[in-house]
Amino acid sequence: VSEVVQEYDSDRQFPCFGFGAILPGTQEASHFFHLNLGPNPYISGMQAVIDTYVQTVQQIRFYGPTNFSPTIRQVANGARQAPGVYTILLIMTDGEITDMNDTIKEIRSAVDAPLSILIVGVGNADFSSMERLDGDNGVPLASRDLVQFVSMRDFAARPPEELAAALLAEIPKQVGGWATLHPEKYPRPTLVQSAPSNV
């Protein structure tokens, strides 16, 4: 998944965040923090992202509940402040979401932001409520589709390319949905016809 996602970012600078952990020097769980535990969330290159994750998990203590809403709110606010850029938020979780109502509220609020939210379920937890966030069950969650959920266990015996394809399958439609709602920010290109050549 990471190899595919990084192709969507021209400078390979990724803002990376964590949630649901007690950080060094603190006593309470943080539901939104920079993955590198520093002041700047940007990490250069996907391999560095993976290396940073490995280093950080040795310094923190995972702690519930699993709250998505703070991360979605922060990233949506950042997306609104980046005109001309479409943001893809990739959330990887091994636990069932515990702030469902607040998360739904933040997703509905984020429809005005140039944002798609990709959620990957890792492990054997009950991810049934994620289908509600996805909205592919025929019940739209928001005025436009901006969430896609995929469980890794459904692809355990399949090539990794199939997982990436399933995760990214709705991105073109979601970008198009955003552009349709905001034509002033994403104007359609003008067709320029050239004169016929006699050469």
C-alpha cells in the first residue's frame, strides 16, 4: 500500500501522526501526535516513515480507546488550508473504533475539504462498524463519498497489489466528487483546438 500511495506525492514528504498511546514523559493517552514525536510531522520517504514507526513504538505505550475523530479533524483542517492540493489520509488500526458518533460528525464536516480517508484494518478485531463509515452498504454517511475501508485479513492469501487496488479503487470517484462540488477551485480544462496542418 505504501509503495502505491507514495506515488501520489511528488515531493515524498509525508506528515505522519499517531493516536491512542501514552507518550514519553506523559501519564495520559494522546489521541493525536506526530509520529516522530517532534515538532514537525513531515517525514521524507516511505521507508523513513516505516523506520520512524518502528523507533516510536519502542518509546510509547499503546493505550485505548481507539478514537479517529481528533485525527480526521486535524487533517481536514490542514487540507482546507492547502488550496489546489487533494489530501489522502491513510489510517491503519488494529482496534474497533470507540468514538463512532464523533467520527461520523467529523466525516460529515470534512465533505467540504479536499480529502479522502482510507482505513486499513489490521488483525482480527471486529471491524463491522467500519462498513458504516465506508458507506458502501447503500446508506450514504455524508453528502459525498470520502471514506474507503479495507480489512487486511480479507487479502491475507492474495497478492499485495490486490489490497492496494481495493483501497485506492474509489479515489478517482472521490476526487471527481469533490471537484464537482467545488468547480471554482478545480475548473475543468478548456479544450483548445489547433488549426489543421498542411504538412
